[in-house]
Amino acid sequence: MTKLPPELIREALKKNKVKIENYKGIEYLRFVDDFKDVPRGTALFKSFTLWGYPHIGRIFQLSTGLKEQFTHPFFVEEKVDGYNTRIFLYDDQILALSRGGYVCPFTTERVEDFINLKFFEDHPNLVLCAEVAGPENPYVDEHPSYIKEDVQFFVFDIMEKDSQRFLPYREKEKLIEKYGLPSVERYGLFSVEDVDKLKGLMKRLNEEGREGVVMKEDSERDKRVKYVTLYSSLKDIEITSVNLLGLPPDYFTNRLLRLALFMEEEGIVADQELFLKVGKAFLEGLLKAIEMSKKDGRVYRTFRCRFKTRENALLFIESIKHASSQVQVLQRRLEKEGNYWVLEFDRVYLNMTGLLGHLLAGGSIFD
């Protein structure tokens, strides 16, 4: 039985905070928003609940942030630029949930390419939390520069079914080693006095084009915060500026603030080259959007991913078509290449498409 009170579930259903989903005959409830103490992405199956992955706070300064956030030493590991998934055993099959709580046909199908399934035979009550990253993922535009093709899985936490608790860090490490699970890079145990050591690590990660780190306190409360590089903030702007209208203004101001504070803390001098990079990050995407609007009549990004079966590729494309009212999904091609079915599709950004179409046709706006 689920650990959530039935009256809470009924109230959430009444307020449209929960939706009934179906994946290949498996029916489950999915929390589409945070509701009371239940995080978005929580999924209720017939005999257990998978809690949504919790929100993690972000610090903007190491020198003051570490002492403010932590009372004990903390582990530091890489924050990989990809999308979040929870992998678990349901009856006799392995499934993978997206951050929002959907069973994802793509991630589910690719689990066995990267994860030792003996883990679930021995630990059916445990859930692997992993980041999926790479140039051929179907969700996010960015990926680590060290992944040149397809995708990779990186385990960063292990949860229990029916619980919001994570396994203790050292226990997680033992299981990762025992089953040879792919993992995020782990940098060891730090204290709040290790500011300079962490700054040195962040400088290296920035130079290597990595996103940043997640810090996890070595204590019962398991406090967590994240901290990202200048490279990550700049890359976010560069990638998303093509869809400037599809994101709230504070998405961009937040990243500019992260960038400036990272520079201040790391002692990075603001020179002409950096100013040009920031300006280019904004303007290049907009110019690309205008070019697409004139040439194709729409603003979009093309995604490519590999499936083992045509059936799962079609199931996936159908599942994402109605994920957002602001994005239209158009299939480009689905063809067999070697051992995989390769799916290519466009995400069309409707707000940006509409505005540019209006302006390029001579329309006016009031500002």
C-alpha cells in the first residue's frame, strides 16, 4: 500500500495536482506539481510509491555559502549536465521515470545498456537516481563535452521505495563499486574551511567545460546544495537564447548573476573577450531564430536519439507530443541505423515562432 494518506490523494486529484498515467498497461498516479509535502514527479504504483526527487538549493558564493549551509563535512561530486531519472523494478521489469514522473520509453529501454541489472535482483526495494547525458538525448540541448555520441548514465543517489530517504553516502559508494554502476565523478570529503581547495576544483571544472558540483553533508539531515561554473551559465544563455520568449526573464538574469559572482569569487577579470562571449551568447541565438523563421516559418531545435525497437520510438514521440502547450513536436525521420532505430524530431517553440512571424511580416507590437 502507498504511504500517502488516501484523503491527500483524493484532494490532489480534485485540484488537478495528480494525473492518471498509463505505460504499456501499467496504470499509476503522477503528481504534476508540488502539493503540500509531496514533490512534483512523485509516482504512485499499485504496491509502492516513488517519491519525486527533491529540489536542491543553489549557492552563489563559496566563501560565505559553505559556512552558511553546512555544519558538518560534506561530500562533493560532479553535477552532470543532462536530465534526471529514477530507475526501479516494477514486478519483473525495469522502468525509468523522468523528473516529472513519467515512465520514459527512451530511458527505460536504454537502462540495460549501462546498468548492471543484478543490482535490482539483489535489491528490489532500491531506486537508482541517475543523470542521463549526451548529444543524443531527447530532452535537453546541452551535454558534457566529454560525451561525443549517444548518451551515458551517471548514478548519483540511491533511494528506497516508499521513502524520501537516500542511502547514506558511503553505503551508496559501496553499492556503486560492487555492481560496477556508472557514477558521477566523486571528489571526496570537504569541510567548510576548504574554500580555496574547492575554488581550485571549480576553476578546473570551468576550464574543462563542466557544469559544476553538488555538495552533500555527511550528517543525518543530509543537507545538499549546488554550485555551478561560469561556463555553465554562459552555455545556458547560448543554448536557450534561440527561444528567448519561451523562458521567464529571471532565467537569464539569474544566470548573469551566477556568472558575475563566479567571476568575483574566482578572481576572473572581465576583459573584452568575455564581454564579447556574453553578447554573442544572447545575439547568436536570436539571429539563428530569425533565420529559421524566414527560411522554415518556425523556430525549433532538432533532437536525435537511438532506440532498440521501432515500437518504443513511436511510443516515445507520442508521449511527448502533449507535454507542453508552448512546444509542438514534429517527427523528422525514424530509420534503422545498425543496431538502433534513430529518431529525429523537432521541438517547435510556438511563442517565438508566432512573434517573429508577426514581426517579419510587418506587424507591430506595443511596448
